Amino acid sequence: MEVSEDKFLIDLGMHIRRLRELKNLSQEDLAMDSEIPKIQIQRIELAKINTTVKTLVKIANALGVEPKTLLDFTK
């Protein structure tokens, strides 16, 4: 099965946003908790950048989930 890179980034960003909102965190809260600039959180959620695995691990830790959870948005 072929996956579109653009669609993947869009789905990833939307999933991170949903998880953040479920935890009642603002982008600023997530940025502080993950030690990532808020503008980078915004750009990830909007699929404007292709982020690194290290950044995804920081986001997962800040959200209190396993890193693989960030990629499990196909359900």
C-alpha cells in the first residue's frame, strides 16, 4: 500500500492536535512541556514541516503517550 507523504503529514498533525486537545493542553502548554518552540508545534499540526523522530519523542513524552501512539492515526 502506497502512502502519500503529504497526506501522512496532514494526518499526523491532526492526530497530534487531537491528542493535545484531549489532554486539555494549548499549543503553548505542549511547547513548554516538550521544550519545543510553539511555532514548531503549530507547523507540525498544520503539516508545514516534516519533523524529526527526536521531536516526535519529545511530543509523545509531553503528552504522556508512547511514541508509536503518535503514528497510530489510521483507526
